[in-house]
Amino acid sequence: MKGRRAVVLGGAGFVGSHLCERLLKEGASRVVSVDNLITGRAENVAHLVGRPEFQDVRHDITEGPIQVEGPVDVVFNLASPASPIDYAQLPIETLRVGSIGTENGLELAVEKGARFLQASTSEVYGDPTVHPQREDYWGNVNPVGPRSCYDESKRYAEALCVAYARMKGVPVRIVRIFNTYGPRMRLNDGRVVPAFVSQALRGEDFTVFGDGMQTRSFCYVTDLVDGIYRLALSDVEGPVNVGNPREMTMLEFAEAVRAAAGGGGRIDFKPLPKDDPRQRRPDISRARELLGWEPRVPLEQGLRETIHYFRTLAGPTRTP
């Protein structure tokens, strides 16, 4: 990225802010973060504001064209609500940003002659019947379920990217992101990592849905950003899974958080939400072979960093 210019849609979000940092570290001459702060936070990029190479723009990418002065080499589209609480509260906004917002981002790439990286998700696989999930698996998604606004917005965004590549010649890259965690997650976003960490710090019982035997695979945010960065600069076409193939049950993960935080109570079982996937683990063969990428941060280390971040907030009961 040395000397190149990038636009990060959703740049004030959890992953987007880490990506902005990485691009600047790699020598980007200009990084423009575009975010309307519907789920992102100004604090995530506050430490970058004031740097001459960084620009922080407030804009809803579903509301008209995305206007950026000067040349652009890469457009990264990370703009979307990305947690179950967000889906429940912002279903229409989620659908609009995946459709209208993605199209506006692609039009910016057309205007600037830039490549376009779309942040997709493992949710396109739904509640998978194939395990682990490979990129050629078409998924098992409920199009009218409670998670459908996110699942379908990302599936549509992928189709839109492919259409723009075919009809308008945009070089597109599609990353399918699996469960990611790390500093700058919102404590109240409904995902299991901040939920378990906040409960551990308060000495509360861990809320586990279902029987706790459903599985997830957790990737630390800097590993994810490294995969995104490598994919964006590569010639790899077609979706690429980026995630950690270390699979854990929710009961095992609760114990890992308990050990890292030094606290937490018993397991409080709750009914499993509708359409909650029973298992999730990426097949990262393509990322290994084509990008030379694999996760490097052990879960124990990543949890320590994440817990430290939450402890630095103004008390564990604060909702950032």
C-alpha cells in the first residue's frame, strides 16, 4: 500500500478501524474512513484524526453517491451492522447498506478505477450442513428468518460484486469473515465474546444458549485484518474464507474466558435462538494456498488483549 490511497467504508467500526491502522502502517498515502456511526464509534479512530494521511468522513453510504477527492486505489467495504442485536434493531438499515450501500461503493470504484474488496461473512453459509465450510458450499440459509436481513444482504452484496466485475470490469475481492474478536468490540453488541467477557469481569454467570455444544471458531482481529490486506492486494478471484479453524463448543469457550479473566460464575442455560447455527468452522485452504495466510494469535493471547481493553473502559458496567 505504500503511496496508495484507500477508502474504508465502515472505517470507524470494530474491524474497519483496525484496517485503517494497518493501511497507514503499510505506508498508504491517504486513508479515508467513511462511517455514519450507526454502529461504529468515533473513539475507534480518534487516535488517527489529525494525521495528514487520514481523513474521517461522516456519511451514510446508502444516501447518495460517495464523494472522495482525488485518486483512489482500493475501496474496502466493511460497512454493515454485524451483530444479532443490530440485526434485530436495524433490519432495514442492514438490508440497505448491503444493497444500496454496496452499489454506491462499487460506483465509487468504477469512477476512480479502483479495486473493490467486499467484506462478506460466514453467515452466507447459514446453519451449515457441510462441515467445515468451503467457499464452494452454497449454504443453508432461511431467507425469512430473524437473521435473514444480514444473511441476505451479504449474499446480495456478493452477487452485486460479481455483476460489477463482469459488466463494468471492477477488480473485486470477496472475503468471508468468520467470528472475529478483539479490542474495540462493543460490550453490548450481543456477540458471545463481549457477553462472556463482561460477565466474567462482573463475576456473573455465563449465559449459554441451547445445550452449549454448538461450535464457533474465533479469529483475533489483527489476524483477520492481515487476511483482508493480503486478499485486497492479491490477484485472487472468488470468495476466500478468513477465520481461525480452531473449533470450540460454547461451553469450552466459556471456560477459556473464565481462565483468561480469572472470574465468572456458573453456566446459565437459555433457549437457543431460532436459526442459530449449530456449527461453524472455516476451511481456509484457499487462504493458505493463495495468500500464504493463516491465523497466528493464539486464543489465550487474544483473550488477554481483549479483556485488557474492556478493563480499561470506565468500569465493566459501562456500555461503550
